[in-house]
Amino acid sequence: MVSEYWNAVSVTYETAPTGSCERKHALPAGQYRIDVPVYASPEDALAKTGARIATQTFTLPVAGDTLPVALGVSP
């Protein structure tokens, strides 16, 4: 099991006098989907080849702020 932090926001960039400004906006409640590439070997991951995709559909907000994604199987 691996825990990965994800912030449920969309990010926009705006031009500012000193460069650019990053603005984060909370995603609205609703249905979303995450697709996670799963590789058979570290070499495949480095080459980004031969991945299968583990898919999880979920609704925000997520209870307990935790979303388990099963990487062993995908619907």
C-alpha cells in the first residue's frame, strides 16, 4: 500500500508584474474519475511503456478525505 497526497483543486495561472501567479480553486462537489498507470516493472515505468490503467470513479467530497484506489484490478 502506498499513500499519496492529492489536493482536490484546479490550478490557474495569471500574469503578474513579477512573473506569474498560481491560483488554486477547490473542486466543486460532484463525480470525478482518476486513472492511474500501473507498470509491470521499474524499466517499463521509466520508459512509460506497457502500462495498464487502474480507474476509480468517486464523488467529492470524499468521506474521511481518503480515497482508496485498487491498483491490482480495474473495473
